[in-house]
Amino acid sequence: MSTERYNAREAEPRWRKVWDDRGIFRTRNEDARPKYYVLEMFPYPSGRIHIGHGRNYVMGDVVARFKRMKGFNVLHPMGWDAFGLPAENAAIERKSHPREWTYENIETMREQLKLLGLSLDWSREIATCDPSYYGEQQRIFLQLMKAGFVYRKESEVNWDPVDNTVLANEQVIDGRGWRSGALVERRKLAQWFFRITALAKELLDGLDTLERWPDKVRLMQRNWIGRSEGLHVRFGIENPPVGGPNEIKVYTTRPDTLFGASFIALSPGHPLAEQLAQRSSALGAFIEECRRGGTSTAEIETQEKMGFDTGLKVRHPLGGPHLPVYVANFVLMEYGTGAIFGCPAHDQRDLDFARKYGLPVTPVVLPPGADPAVFEVGNIAYDGEGTLVHSGFLNGLSIPDAKEAVAVRLEKEPLGNEPVGERAVNYRLRDWGISRQRYWGCPIPVIHCEACGIQPVPEAELPVRLPDDVSFDAPGNPLDRHPTWKHVACPHCGGAAVRETDTMDTFVDSSWYFARFASEPGEAPLSKEAADKWLPVDQYIGGIEHAILHLLYSRFFIRALSTVGRLSLEEPFAGLFTQGMIVHETYKDEGGRWLFPEEVERRDDGSAVKIGTNEPVTIGAPEKMSKSKKNVVPPETVADTYGVDCARWFMLSDTPPERDREWTSAGIEGAWRFQQRIWRLINEAVELVPDAEPTHPDAFGAESTALRRAAHTLAAEVESDIERLHFNKAVSRVHSFVTVFGDALVAARNGEPVADLAFAVREAAQFLALAIAPMVPHLAEECWAALGKAGLVSQAGWPGIEPALLAADTVTLPIQINGKRRADITVPVAATPAEVENAVLALDAVVKALDGRAPKRIIVVPQRIVNVVA
Ligand code: ANZ
Ligand code: ZN
């Protein structure tokens, strides 16, 4: 055979240049074909990518290329989530500017992504740190502010008392500031918020419409929004403080447990707690104490329970004993009413608290089968099913019935002019605090004037640009320290005023970028017309780590933007896929230092040594590829050895795409060998049938029909696999087909050259090239060219499948002997009547019936029935 090895190193850059030069992935909005929008979550330009980052881009690319072949006008764009803290940290370390670091990384990563052969429309590339992007975001902010979706309120932040600065949650490490090491405190500061809670119900109900989202993501969002149905209960205070309220309102989801209540607890931020603290320095000190530690919920929930007895007592609304009122650190001000009644027997936090402060623990729900005379709660609260006990008129009821009975009773019970109880729905969802006291983010476009209050920056003055001349040599917000930037004239009265120096949470930047991509270069950054054309994103692909915040914020943003008339849709992402990660073993030298895979040689006995020194290497279990553990493979290394198509093929094969995939050199070598095999087969086909377009014969024999069946089935199966994102199955279909094709070529070489087989061989070779084109596009182009086809495979249509060739390979026929059904036989669909006849005559039932005689007649009705007349 004359075929040479496929040289990916030479071929791949050549094809990428052709794609680039011809601009074939440039998408136009003006295009009559149906639209398809596929998007991978855009990357943060953190440095360099490794092959593990590539998996979701490759998956998206397979979909994009496939949909293009299916005749869609595909939008597949790329951009950069370019604002954020790491750029500031890098600037501090390298004494440079965050912009420099960011754009250097973008340059590097763009080249790396291009290396992967992704069919992206680079003309729509955006970086969120570009003033044209964040300027539009400022416009959006002001529009949302006008519509009431934005407000400012005092809220707690992490405060570093040594550096005198606000810290992001990720800058608090074990309760201490990352730079100063000082114990972090909670401080109140005026902050900007998006009123996401205004759409809590819509965001919850909308989940039901997202049928092409993973159930687990919908569940996580549902839990995050956290709708609960409960009761507001007002407790009258027996000894109200002078000038204070005479009642406390709590929110409970367990009114059935009211007879088990043993205390009331107020949040340290509750107005009544603050009021009492003015007269009690001990309480004041306690509240201060509660403020220590970070603001994250996780941190608050794991803190040891602490309480302060205020000396107040409330009356029990159902006639139980009076209850003491505490201030307790585990009650959040932002949830419900900021006050609870504690029922220790049935709530773990309340139980921990009661044990610490010696409060009664009375079980009021009896587990099924338990004996009421002996049932007790020790150190584990009982939160299961059961029947009410020790609860007066509720005794004997189930929990749901008791909840209802309490609600009905308390809705009628008066306290002052209102009923004691009122049904309420609560959402766990909090408003979205977007203020960050940082430089490298989108400036919040408002001006503070002492005389006029908060003034929006006038439209004509947008964007509010970040100043370039900033220093990072002192802690705190460089925008605040800048000598001139914040000093401006008030747009309303013209007097001296100051700019807001907070910038926006970078989650804002990623909440609308997919709508930005809808506009062509040069068009308005957010165009309703363009967004109407492209949104929702048909297939969104990204990591499960974004299952909650990014997706929820984006969903909110799209609804809010539609409310103010900038867009007109409800949900941004019709289909969502969360991919698994690429994992790799880790290596450590004798000194415990991490080693890169290319520094290590694996021995046949499973051990490993360091290349050069032969020092033994400790092999660690496969883990997510990460820079810090050096278990990364750069795309360049793969491109220079096996070619990136091998990496693409490997990442798609074997493992379902939602699961983790371990990167191994054996796996990559396997991909390389398979790629060579495809290349050889294509060339053999060309050699065997030099005519690129043999004429369609009138009829096909058994051999050519079998090959055609295999080829058409391949196309149909790969199509349905890619539609369902079952990339690993698509890969394995290609494997099976290649075996069939290889055998067919051997048979064809040894047999007589016949016209129908020539046609089938050529057709099969083309189908193979087309079927692999979404997955290994460079190799597919090379094959397409070898087959003498005009144009690019990247622009070719998906194979035309003949349904008749897809019927099952075998068919089961009933066999009648003298008019009675005696047996069945399963034969290849392609079997000739003579072949069927021979098989029938060999059947036991037929042999017996004929008893040595020849049949009088056999009638084979193809694909239907066989009649034997004995
Ligand atoms: C009495 C009770 C008895 C409760 C019991 C639970 C179990 P979800 O379901 O998440 O809505 N709670 C109410 N407001 C709170 C706040 N601001 N901070 C901390 N906890 C608060 O939770 C509602 C339950 O969480 C409420 O029901 C309340 O405790 C508590 F056996 O009331 B429950
Ligand atoms: Zn003013």
C-alpha cells in the first residue's frame, strides 16, 4: 500500500489556516436558516489553559459543527470574564496593572483555544473589562435602578481591622484577613443590591419549564430559592421595655410544635435587641461578640451557639408557660422576621442551645411506635414523622393536621387588633449584594451629592471609565484612594460631589454576556432585535460549580431586562449540560514536591521515576487537573505530538460526558492509532475505487447492501448520539463501523470489481469522513480532500440517510408447515430467498415434519413468512 501516515502536526495548522482565511465560522444575523446557539461558559483569563479546560469547549464544538452540518445558522462565540480579584492580586505581586495581566492572559489563552480547532466566531469576541462592555452594563444598572430592581442598604461585610478594609469572602481564611492575618469582624456598610427576591416566585416556577436542564441543577436552584410555607406568630411581651414594642413576631414552619416551645430568640441585628443593648452594656458586648467572624452563612452555621438572656418574658399564645427571650447568634436577621421560637426537642440548633442554657426539652411529636411514657430526646433532636403528644387540643394529630389546626386557631385568636397567627410564605433567597470595594470591576455609575442625595451618572457620560493610574501598594480600594477620580460635579446641582467607588460583583458581568454575543461587531452591545433572534441559548455547557449562582443570576437578569423592555424572554438557557472533569494522577518527588507529568517516566511495573535523575516518584490518585498540583497537560504538548484531534477524540470517548475522565498516555496513544486506521481505510478506499463519484447503480448485491446499511446506520446513530450529547456512544459507533468497513475493503479487494460495490465503498468512505467531522475536524478535512471532494467538510451537509437502509439487520419470520405455524426463524434482512430456504430446511421442526422426504414446495415471502408444503 502506498499510503503514508497521517501527519497531524503538519495537517492541523494547515486546516485551521484555511478555516481562518475563509472566515467560515463567522456568523451573520441576516440568514434565513433556522438558528442554533451553542455556548460554553466563558473562561476567566487566569493564565494558561490545560487540556482539562478544553473538554467543555470541545463538547460545545462538536454540537456547533454538527448543527452546522444539519443546516442551522449556528452561533458559537467566545469571550472573557475578565474582571476580578486575581488580576489585582497578580498586579500587587508583579507591580504591574491588572489590565496588563488580564490582556496578556487573554492573548495566550486565545491562541490555546484556537489550537483546539474550535469553530468559533471570533469576530464577536468580548472582554467584560472593555469599556464598551461595562459601559452598557452601567446603562443597564441605571435602567434597573429606575425600575426598582436596585437599592442601597446597610449590610454586613467582612472587615479587616488592621488593613482597614472590606474583604471578599474568599479573602477570609480561617476567620482571618488574607494579608494582615487579623481576626475578621462583621461591619455594617451601605451596599448596593439587586432585588432578586422580587422575582423569587418567577425564578422558582420557571424551573418547571426547563426540561432540558439536569434535574440535579434544578433541584439545587429550588433549594437555594428555598420556598417554605409557615406561620407568623406574634407573642405578647409580659414585661415590655419602656418605649419599646409589646410583642415579638416570629416565623415558623413548625407551628405544630408550639407546645414544645421553651424560649424565644432574637437575631443580634433585631431592632429590639439593639434597643435593649442601649441600656445594657453586657448585651451590647454580647452583640459585638456575635459580629466577630465572617459573614458567610457556612461560617455562621458552624459557630458554637451563644445566647444572652434579655430578662423579657412572652406569653404563650396557646396557654403554655411564659417563655424567656434570648438574643442568639444563630438567628439570622435576613430571614423570616429575625426572631424564632425555639423547640429543642425537634430542632437540633434549638436543642444545642437549650442544653447549653439549661432550658426545658419537651418532646411533642412521638415517633411511630414509640412509647409516650418513656420517649425522650437526648442530644439528637427528633425531626421525623409522628403524632402529637403533650400538646392539649393537638394530641393524637399528625404533624400536617396539627400545623393546620394551630394555624386555624391562631388566625382567630386576637392580639391587639390583629390575629396572633398569619400564614406566610418565605424564601430563603436573599437579595444580591453586588458592591465590591475593589478596583478591577465595573464602576457603579452613581454620584453622591450631599445636597441632592444619590444621582445617576447622566447617560451621555457613560461609560464611567476606570482610571488607569492606580496603585496597589496600600490596602483598601484604589478607587477610593485615587486623588482625583471620584471628585465630580453633581449632575443635578453642579456642586461638589463624589462618585461611588464600589464596583460590581463580577457575577453581574456574566449575567448578560450571552445576550451581548447576539449583536454583530459594530452593532449596539445589547440589541433587542439581535437578542430576540438568538436567545435563548439552545445549548449551554459548563461546570456544575456554576449550578446555582451564575445560572440563577443570569435567569434573574434576563427577566429583569425583559421587565424594563430591553429584552423579551423569560429564560436565557433552554438546554443546559454540566460536563465532568478531566482528572490526572499526581506525582511527587522524594522531597514531597509536585512534578509535572512530563518530568515523570512510568515504568512497566507500575512504578515511576523522575526523568534525568531516576529518583523514585510517588504516584497519587487521579484528581482534577490543577496548576497547584502540576497534574496538568498543556494543549501544546498534545498538539506537537499526537495532534489535537487525538485529544478531542480522547476527551469524547469511553466515558459519558457528565462523568470525570482520566487522562492517560495509553488512552491518547489509542486515539492516535485509531486516527491512523481511519486515514488508512480512506486511502485504501480511494485506491480501490479511484473514481470520486461513481454512478449510482440500478441495484445492489448483498455485499454492497451490507456495507451501505452499515454506513447509513453509522450516520443515523452518530446523529442521534450527538443530539443527546452522548459523545462517547458516537465514538464507539465509529469504532464498530471502522471494523465493518475494514472487512468490506478486504473482501472487495479479493473479489471481482463490481459497480455496486464501488459505489458503496465510496459512499461509506464519505459517510465516515462526515460522521467524524464534528469530533475530529482536522482529520476529517484531510480525508475529505483525499476523497477528492470539493469544498470543506466543515461546510458540508450531514449525510443523506436512506431510511430503507436503517431497518433492523435481521428479521424473524414465522414458518408454516402445511398451513400450521410450527416455528420461527431469524435471518439477515439482506438474505436472499435461496439463503432463507436453505436455513429453513435445516430447522429441527422442518426436518421432523419432512421425515427424510423432499418438500413439495417452499414459498418464501421475503420479510413476511415462509410456507412449507410437505
Ligand atoms: C419553630 C420550630 C420548631 C422550627 C421545630 C423548626 C423546627 P425553613 O424551613 O428553612 O424556612 N427560623 C426562622 N427564622 C429564622 C432565622 N431568622 N434564623 C434562623 N432560623 C430561623 O426554616 C424555618 C424554620 O427555621 C422556622 O421554623 C424557625 O424554626 C427557623 F421543631 O420554628 B422553626
Ligand atoms: Zn447635588
